[in-house]
Amino acid sequence: MADSMDEALAAGNTTGTLFCIPLMLKDNYDTSNMITTGGNLALAGSQPSLDAPVVTALTRAGAIVLGKVNMHELALEGLSVSSLGGQTLNPYDFSRTPGGSSGGSGAAVSASFSVFGTGTDTVNSLRSPASANSLCSVRPTRGLIARTGIIPISYTQDAVGPIVRTIKDAAIVLTVMASTGCDTADNTTALIPASIRNKDYAISLSTGNLRGLRLGILNGLFNRTTSEETTPVNTNMDFIIARLQSVGVIVIPIDDIIYNTTAMLMSLDVQRFEYREGMDTYLSRPSLRGKHPTTLKDLYATSDFLVIPSQYEFTTAALVSSTANVTYETVQKDIHKLTLTLQKTFSSHNLDAVIYPEQQNLVVKVGSPSQSGRNGILGALTGSPVITLPVGFSPRTDQAPVGVPIGMEILGAPWSEQKLLQIAYQIEMLTKVRRMPLMADEVIEAKCYIEVPMIIPNQSNIPKEYPIGVI
């Protein structure tokens, strides 16, 4: 591959937006030349025979897939621990998790193992690792990027997108990933408006202006208690809001009680209804080769899995639930009501976007019961586009020598990715808060490899709080 790239460079044939740019794939993206495991031991032999369309789009644009990274097992939570890949650590503070479920992508990009990474997002999973690793991410409008060939959880809530270091990189990679266009295997892509198809999100990135923008602040998505874990988030968010106001942004407080993360998760999250059906379809495809269970029930009948204790109830419920459950239709109607309420909030206040912290507290420590305090459910349920970008750090400590990263979400109306990227770019240029993790600044002498080295996942660092094979 390196030789062919050199030949193309010598010939001046450097076609492709991402020519020679290295990336890491989250290990739930199907690839025909690598196993796709979702971090699950029972899928260690699972070999797709087809690339996911979004993988094809990336490689066709010239990107080089360096490999796959760890994730929270089957993308069901945000601690980024798995039976196959062990526990991924946060490059800024090795005592903390990197967010998740796309935590391997977040840690790899932040530590400069690759220029960008891919992620998936069912509730928080692109935005959580971006926030926890001082990175940017894009959760696109439902339907903008085809999800075919991605290990599924929820037809309603699943999305795919990039994790990057800058908003410019986000715009470039989003343009490529969205080139999948209409995919008959993912009918949500039929919703893409004609004006959005084949859009170049990078070309007008710097034409935005903060002055006169109307941004809503979702006050119900803040935890205003005082603690070492919550105060740094509130301090950084308040500073950013004040800075935005100082350059002419009009800030509108939104206090509607419907915007409550805990309530939305409890009453509207449809993962448990859709998970088993989606996984059974994925696992039973003729194009999936190698040794693997063919149903979700078979997967959990092995002892080759990791479910964190706080997810036991969800997993056992998902194994007997389906979209035929009576409550599923009711929940879908309530999701529609939430979506209409969000649209009314935008129209009644004439908003360009709403902002709030991605996580109400610092990213949690390794061994924690769950990745608490995250605010991603609103975007996941309504299918809205959301940009995550860094807004600051907690105070420096011995464990976190440059501080723990803190991120903000910017949520917009459907198909407003271009506007959101312009807003995010202007905020990024105004604040310039990102710092590299100290470990990524170390100089390491390169080795000369005759062949591609085999990387063996470290399963020995799985915290004792998360027993293998228990449900």
C-alpha cells in the first residue's frame, strides 16, 4: 500500500479528499479484510465479506485504514471496556475512562495514533469520547449517512460519524462519509433532501458569523450542584457562554421541563425494543462469514461476553422484547411529540441552535458503575444533527497534568449540518481551548517493520467490577 501511494505521489495522481490520511475504525464497522467483533469475544471469528458502504466511501477517498480500535462491548454503554479488547484508558488521565462507546476512537485520535476515527452513536457514543478527549464529532441528521454494515442496536437511534481534532477535519470527513447517499438497505437515507446530496461541508466553513446568532441554553441539561466532578463543567460552560455573549451572540435561556435527560432516558429510549431484532438480522446475514453466533440469544448463551452490572436488566429485557410490544408504539408516539416540541422551541425563539454540556460531570473513573451524566439522548431520539467541540478542562492534577477535557454539544434543526459546522468553527477560532495529552507529546523512536505487527488486546486490565460471562 505504501509503495502504491508513493507511486501515485510521484505521478502526481493524488486523487481523493483523504489521500494517504490514516484513520482508525471503530470495531463495529464491517470490513472484508478484517474481523468485526464489536469488542465481543463470541464474535472474535466473525468475518464480513463486504465492506460497510461508509468504509468504501472513506477508502475510495484515499484514506488508509490503520486498523480497528476497542469500544464498549457491542456499543451498549460508555465505559469502553470489552471482553475482547479490555479497558481503554483516557490519554489525559489514566484513572479515567475515555467516554464511549467509541472510546477507542477517541483515545486513538487524541493520542495522535491516527488523524481521525469513526464512531457510532445510539445515545452518546460519538459525542461522549469527543468530549472526554478534547475532540470534535458530528452526529448527523438521521438518514444523512448510511448505517448498513454497522453492528446495530437501534433502528430509531443509531447514527455513524467522524471523531476528529478540528472542526475543519470534521467538515472534510463528514463530506466523504455522507457521500454514501441513498442506500436501499437503510431506508432512512431516502429522507435526504435533494439540496443536501453531495454537499461539500468544508467549502463554506469560514463564512459563518457569531454576531447576531440566537443560541438557546437548555438549562435542564446542567447539574448545578457543587462538586469536584460537576463544578469544572459548569465553570467552563459559563465562561464559554459569557464569551459568546461578548462577541454578539444572543443567548436565550430554555427552561422547558421536557428537556430532562433522566426523564427522556427512562421513558423514551427504544433500544431494548429494537436491539434483539437488529442483531438477529445482522448475525444471520449470508454475507457474514467465519465463526459467530447467529442470534443475540446464542451470543449471550456463551460465556464470551461482558455486560456491566448496571446493564443486566437492560440486556435480559432486550432478549425478550421486540417492536411488537404494545408499549413500543406508545413510546414512538411520545418521541414524535418530543420532536415536535423541539421544533416549536426552535421556531418560537427563532433559534439557530441550542447548546449544553455533553456531560454534566467529568468523564467517570475506571471501574465506575456507568458513564453517568451524559446528555446525548435528545439528539438521538429526535434524529437531530449535533456537533461536539472542546470548551475547556478541569484544574490540573497529578493524575491529569493538563486537566480532564470538557465538551459542549451544539444541536440544530434537521439537515442543518452546514450551519452547525460554521457555528462550531467560529467558536473554535474564538476559544482555541484544545490541548494535547502530555503522553502524545513524547518523542518515540520509530522502528523499521518488515511486516505489519500483530497487536494483542490487553484483556488483563478489565476492572473486577465487570465480570466476564455474567448477565
